Amino acid sequence: MYIITVSLPVQNISQGTYNQEGYGTDPATMELDPAIFHHFKNLKDPTYLDLTIEQVLHFGEIKNMVVGVSNVQPQQAPKVA
């Protein structure tokens, strides 16, 4: 089973009298297409990527799956004065 953990921006919600406001990111897991697993071989955490996500039928359920990756940019180490 191929799974990737991603950090998604917190979404603000406003529905009627209910309001939820947040900042930062939330972790989430997504299934990963085994055909693109090799793209992750030499990456170091954290890494910023542009992911291509498609809805696929997987074990009888429709799920979001990462099917492509581009714009690989490793996180730069912070500069210390």
C-alpha cells in the first residue's frame, strides 16, 4: 500500500451561524499511485511538491489518489545570522 502524508492549508468554514477560522496546516494522508513512487526516492523532508490528484475507484471505493508529481523543491535550511 502506497500512502503519502501531506500538509493541507486549514480551510475557514462559514455556514449560517457556524464559523470556524483557522491558520496553518493540517496533516492528511492520501493514496499514492505505485507507478510514481520512484519520484520520492531521493527526497528529504520537508519538500514542497505540486501534486496531481485524481478520483479513482480503489477496492470498491472512490478515493483521491496522487497520480503525478512536479515542481520538486526541497525546503531550504533557515539562515542563521
